[in-house]
Amino acid sequence: MPNYFSIRRSDPPEERISISDRGTDALMNILLLAASELAETESQKRMTVWLAEHDRKRGRGTMGFCIAEMPWAAESFAADKRFLVAVTDAASQQTGWEKLDYRPNSDALMPMLRWFRKAFFRLQPADVNPHALESWLADMEPDDPALNGYPRCPRHGIYLSWCGCQICNS
Ligand SMILES: [Zn+2]
């Protein structure tokens, strides 16, 4: 089953990227290693936890998503966009890969990272779902890691979501 990623929900199919299940697991592993290393602000930690929820094994089924549906906050839009571009660069530079017990297929992952880098770069404030952050927070259980100090996996160092550690799970 491919997983589909796009900038906006309304984007035509040729602008989406489709990634296999195994590719999606590895892509999320390396994005989370980089994001957990780089996240400094509350909104950047939230973005990282949101990504971690897209855990194909434990999370919400098919794991594609639209970048416009991430929990963007108007006041930190530009900084968070720069953060996510930097996350794709850090993932390309294999940040944290030594924590994995396998060797990610760099040749296969690089085109995906390039797609995400460009997509984050191209995203405009008008593309964003203005209610995504509010409704995501409203749906959280009180014990959600994002409401409890952003705990990390002791083994992999990445932020946990309600699914647990995406790397342990995959
Ligand atoms: Zn882990």
C-alpha cells in the first residue's frame, strides 16, 4: 500500500509523492531523528510529535498526510517552515542514523527528502488549515506526551507520541 503525501489536499495527483510502507517507515524514522535533534520551541516540538503520530504501525492507518494539515501556528509559521526545511537537510546529512539498528537506504530516501524540502519551502500561509492546530490540541487525551513535557524514547532520543516511539514500533 503506498502512502500519499501532498502539500495541499486539493493538489493534483501528479504533485503528490507516493511512498511504499517500508519507505515511509524509514523516512519517518530519519525525519524524527533530525526533528528531535533540532526542535527548540514549543511549536517545533509540537510539529515533531505530530509527525511521530504518523506511525504506520500504531497510528492512524494509512500514513500519508498533507503538509497544510500540520499544526501550523500563524505567529511561528516562518520559523517553523525554516525548522522543517532544516530537518530535511539534517536528515540528508544522516543526523542520528547511528541510533538505528539498520542502515537506511540513502539512495532511495534522498529523492523523498528533496520532495519534502521543496514542499516545506513552497508552503504559503494561505495554504494552511487555520484550524488544524486548535483541533489537534482539542482532540488530545490529558496524558498525551505533547501535554506532558515532551518525553523522549530512552533508546532513540526521539519525541514520543501517543503511539509510543515510532522507531521502536517500526
Ligand atoms: Zn525508540
